Amino acid sequence: MKLISLSALLFVIVLGALFIYVAEDIPDFGDSNSAPNRYVKLFNIEADGLMDDLNQGVIPQSLADKIEERGLPLPTRVESIEEGEWDFFLVPEERQQAFYPKEQKYYFIKKAGDELEVFRYSLIIRWIEEGEEETEVINMVTYGLADYRGYDTLGETSVIFTAGVSVLLLLRRRGKRPEAR
């Protein structure tokens, strides 16, 4: 076997193994609690003394410092969901504008052993919980494309239209067909 064939075979085997490794981590289709659909883990912090503050609706200073250290927006209030789980809310900077009229759920905190795990909610959570009320459209895909991403969709449609017109202009025939000889 030639060296190039052997190296190509080895490359294909490594890529196949990598694909299998990555595919094992892909969440099940429709899993509402998977990381891309629910929340993304940011960091862990020791739970010592923080849970009492969180249960009283107070944001502990050490947690606020850790959030600020990461360059993330600071929450304005905390709400207990159930034992060992909290939602953090913040008022968006865009509150003065009409499209963000109220505070938003931003962080989710869960107790895991002796630590608190801090997550950031995914955008899809906001779409599910707020979309129908904000847009008054029942279908999530419709309000996603037509309302939240309206200008983006208009741009994509313009590109496709321009490509279609270009193909028609390139393929049209000019002049008369040559006479048969």
C-alpha cells in the first residue's frame, strides 16, 4: 500500500472516530432541556452561605462579583422556583424602547452538591415564553421569521430573488435561432 493511501485511510479513520465522539454528545431531537434549547452553563461557585440570601430574594455579593468578572450583565432580582433552584432577572438596557417592555429571565441557578451551577437562559426560552404575547402570532416559526427576524428574512428573500433574476437573464436566448442548413 502506498504511503499516501495509508495516510488517507488513517485520516478517514480519525475523522470517523471524531464524528462518532461528537455525535454521542448531540441532544435528542426535541429535547427541551438540552443546552442549546434551555440554557448554557457559565460557571460554578461555592454554595456556602449563598442559599439563604437567594431564598430571601437577595443577590449575594460574591455571586454578583463572579458574574461581573465574566463581563455579563448584573441581575436586578432573584426569584426562587423550587428548593435549590432560582431564576435571576434583569432589566435590559433597551427597556426604554418598545420591544423590551419588561425585565427578562436571564440566569438560572441550581444547587449541585456543595456548589451552585450558574446557567444563562437560551434565547429560545424567551421566544417560547414571551413570543406569542409580544407579537400576537400563535405560530412560533411565523413570529420568529416574520417579526423577530423580519429584516433578516427580507434580506434573504432579496438575495434569492436577485439570484433567480440573474439566472433568467443569463439563460435567456438572444436573437433568432439559426436557420437549419
